[in-house]
Amino acid sequence: MNPADESNIRDRVEANGCNGFVGFYSTLPSSGLSDAIAGLSTKVETQIFDRERIESYLLKGAEGLHVAKRYFPKSMTAWMGENPKPAKIFSTHPCLTCHHCGKDLLNPVPAGIIVIWQRRDIDGKKHVDTVYWCCKGNCDRRLGESQRGKGLIDGWEDIPDVAIPLVFAKWVMVTLNEFQAGDTYSPLAFDRLKEFILSIYPYVARHPTESEIERMEGLMRIPAALGGLGY
Ligand SMILES: [Zn+2]
């Protein structure tokens, strides 16, 4: 975009009885045009939306995404594939807060680590004493200090890794195999494990269909012992 492409901005603003000028451009405005618009800003309000600014507004929130999906279906399918959003499984957005500083580790995208402290019993069986999640670095160190001296050894996984569908499936399988082999969890560690799995699950699941939502409502009404949902 050059000054010649956008001539007489001030005259056009005044002729239309307007107070400002907003330019929407699919390319970057040339420095000549940017200067011309900047020069006007003392007289009329000006704003420029170039392609990057337009894109960032569209991708910022649910409303923008809705518009983008409608008008740019091809580009959005590719973008959504590379920028997966958690599936709408539960009524609230999944959330895991750092056990040290309280930061939400799942927003805007998964970050941090899950740490598992365990000991080997004499019979070789593993007993998981503590499970928590936290930011990498300082929060991890501070929480680790409080566990030392208990005869426990720690293991950890990157939360973004566990949110990869195949890694998640593998991680759950390893945990189930360990239960089958006789490993045990403290009640707190077991509750935390369940909370973690449920929080990561929307990142590896798909949105339910309308008929599945209806079916789920039915299953929720049936007690777990009779085949309904429960955990
Ligand atoms: Zn933290």
C-alpha cells in the first residue's frame, strides 16, 4: 500500500462527516503511507489494521475464531490442527494450578511438570507417596526441598508432553500396568493422579457430538455400579 493507493484521507474523512480513519490492509502499508497517516493523527483519529493485527484479533478469542472459521474455513482448519484447543468435556475449562505459586499451568497452553515422589518397598513394589504439579525452575526446587529426607525418589514428566495424545495413552497404560504389578499410591497421591488425568483428558479428547451429549446425560443419571459414569 502506497500513499497513492490511499489519497486524500483527510478530505474523505471530512467529506463523510467522520472524526477518524481506520485502514484495513491485507498487506503492510508502505512507510510513505504510514508516515502520511501518522501525520494526520494530530487532526483526525487514525488506526491501522494490517494483516498481522487483523489475524491477532481474529485468533485472540472465541468470537474472532467464530468469524475466522466462517470466512476462512480452509486456513482455519489448518490453524486449528496446529493450535489444538481442549475439548469441551466438562462444564468448566480444565485448570491445574502450580502447587507452589498458584499459576494456572494449562492456560493459555499446557506448561510445567508433574512430579511423582515414591519409594521402593523391600518386596520391590513401588509406593507413590506424593504427586503434584508445578512450574519448572524455582517452584519445582522449592517443592522438592520439602520432600527431601523422607527416603523418597522423584520422577517427573513435562505436562505439554503428557498432553500429546499418544504419550497420554502410553502414560495411562504404564500407570495401569504398575497397579496390576502391585504398586500402590497414598490416598492423596491417588486423588491427585485422578485429578491430573481428568485435567489433561480434554487436551487429548475430541468435542462430543450432540447425540453423545444426550447419551451422557442419560448415563450420568445411572449409578456407577449399574454401568453409569463414575470414577
Ligand atoms: Zn509456580
